Amino acid sequence: MRRKISIFGATGSIGQSTLDLIGRAPEDYDVVALTGGGNVAQLAADALKFGADVAVIADEACLPELRAALAGSQTEATAGQAALLEAATRPADWVMSAIVGAAGLEPGLKALEQGATLALANKESLVTAGKLLMETAAKHGARVLPVDSEHSAVFQALVGEDMGAVERVIITASGGAFRDWPLERLAGASVDEASSHPNWDMGQRITIDSASMFNKALELIETREYFGISPAQIETIIHPQSLIHALVGFRDGALMAHLGPPDMRHAIGYALYWPKRQDLPVARLDLAQIAQLQFEAPDLARFPALRLARDVMEMRGGAGAAFNAAKEVALDAFLAREIGFMDMATVVEETLAALSKELTLSNPLETLADVLAMNHLARVRARSVISVRIKKT
Ligand code: NDP
């Protein structure tokens, strides 16, 4: 039976990898909605190729160009936030959430409300609104499947296991572009230097987040929210080869590791075909050639995002939304060359400290309105922290 699928963030790295898999068996799918942020050419090309019912571009100024590109086709062209949410209400069996940043949250919630299976690449959704997202899924009998490679790995290692037998989860980290850089050098790291990853080919924002380890920080929080285990049970280890994506330790001392090539089509494909496994066009590991797998403890002085993640996991409540919002604003400022590489963590830490003086960050965010309010407030506070830093320099 053909499955109805939608892809939010279709023009990005994860979206394109998802379409690559869909395109290998197009007869199995009816594509409902494809969305992009501002890349009209890619969105229109894919909407035509896959015969999507609707193509949505987030930037409303791009609508005339999208309409022109889709003229004469069966695909409807729409734009803006309301159109994104409308597309998420269109019945679909499987929805890929691959918009980058907190903007991915609302379409994901809407998809869950209509009972779709949500393949979640957008880690920011779980970090900002883990409780709301999982409760929405439960309320509507919908399912959230992890697509982040580490969480897909944990999910796979847990098949057939009892959560009560889990002692710990170990999330691996490649160490990003600056794994071996000394602290003194990190302060002067440029946007270009932070934008290339040694192992993974990803969007620019997540690549920089990997260099600062904010990406790993988000993943630790994501682990807490998705699997419901305590911060003390969640560890991270540097593993430069990026071949083991995560390990699960059980009470009998066994460690189940998930290995695979650094290719997101594995985790996407697992979520696409779950609970079955299908052939996937990913490289097979040659262990004899790899010969060695290395591990080292992360350095919290050089990567303070990991230390901040511990605080956020302990606090829960609104701390995740505040953390992510401050991180996104700090990343914008780094990309705009307003602040340095190490300043990003300082901005996030100072924003959390400022917010803690005004409110109790650990109070739960029950509704979408609560989440959006915290997201907004943290962005305003983070901008103030950045302005003060800019004035000082
Ligand atoms: P990209 O930057 O490559 O793509 C992001 C997508 O979101 C694009 O389609 C972009 O549109 C769209 N977009 C950007 N801003 C908005 C907005 N405000 N409203 C609507 N759409 C928007 O990111 P990735 O594919 O790398 O990452 C997507 C998500 O998956 C992130 O949450 C990331 O953390 C997560 N992830 C990514 C991995 C990877 O390997 N890339 C691995 C694990 C998780 P356009 O390009 O048209 O402007």
C-alpha cells in the first residue's frame, strides 16, 4: 500500500537525504507536502519530480517565484508560517521533521495531532518542548521516531529490551572540527573553520554546533527527553571515527554498541521502514580496514556547552527552551561575526543566569504558548547579553 508522506525542511541536508531514499521507490509513496525555507529552485524541482500536493516556502517573499516555477503543475504553492502549519494538518502516514531550529516545533506538533508517525531529525523540538511533544504523541496515538543518528542507535539497541534493565546510555561525539584545538586557539576560531566537519556532511548550523559541542549538548538533553532516563545515566565520549553512534549499558554489564557509516540515510531509512529493516544504499563497514576505534573523555573547559547541558538536564522544565533559544541567538551572532567562537557558550550561560533571577526555569512548560513565551524571552535576554559584550569590546 502506498504511504502518504510529508517532508518539512525538504530542501536541507536531511530533507534531501530523505528524498534520495523516497526516490529509489517512488511507487511506494504519495508525497503530500514538501517545505523549504528560502530555496525555491530546490523546492520546486523536488515538488515537480515527486508530484507533491503542496509545496510550502517559509519566506513569504518567495511565493511569486514558487508559483511561477510550479505553474501548470498539479502542485499547489503556498508560503509563510500559517501555510506551513496548514500543510502539517494534511493527512499523512509519515512526516519527516527536518526544519532546522525551534521553527521545526510547531509543524511537528500539528503532524502528531493528526496521528502521523513523526520522524524527528529536528532535535530542537525535544529540547525546547520534550514534555509537550511526547504528551501530544501519546494523546493522539501518534509515534515519534528518532532520526538523530545517536538516538536512532540507542533506539535500535533497545529493541526487545526492558528499560528497567538499562544502566546507562553513552552518546558518542566525533569532537567536531576543533577536537584537538587548544583552548587559546578556540577563542579565535572563524566561521569558515567551524563550518567544516571531519566526518559528516550536514547543514552549516549543525556543523558549527558540532564544533562547539552545542550539538552534543542538545543531544544529551534530547536523550533525557526521549528515553526518559536520568541525567546521571547519560554519558558522552569522544569517538573520532564516528562509527559507533551510541552504546547502551545494561545492569548485567553488557554494552550494546550501534555501528554504521556516517551517513544519515541509515537513521532516516530505519525510521522510514520501522519496524522492519530494508536494504539501504549506505556503505558497509570494513572492520579490518578500520582496524582501530578510539575513545577519549570530553574536555569540559574547551567545550563548556557539555557542562551547561548537565545543568539543563537537571533543571528540565523551561531550561531546555531557554538553552536552545539562547544558543540559536548566539550562533546567529557568531555567524554575523559579532561575537567569537567561545563567546557562544558564555552568552548561553549568562542568559540562563539572567533568566534564573527572573523566574524558576525548572517550572514545566505545559502548553505551546508557554514554550513560545520562554523561547521569545530567552531570545530577548540573549540579545541583551550580546549587546553588552559587543559594547565592552
Ligand atoms: P539544513 O540547514 O541543511 O536544512 C534546514 C531546512 O530547514 C531547510 O529545508 C531550510 O530551508 C529549512 N528552514 C530553515 N529555516 C527555516 C524556517 N525558519 N522555517 C521553515 N523552514 C526553515 O539543516 P539539516 O538538514 O542539517 O538539519 C535539519 C535538522 O536535522 C536540524 O534540527 C538538525 O539539528 C537535525 N539533524 C541534522 C543532521 C544532519 O546530518 N544534517 C543529523 C542529525 C540531526 P532552505 O534551505 O530552503 O532555506
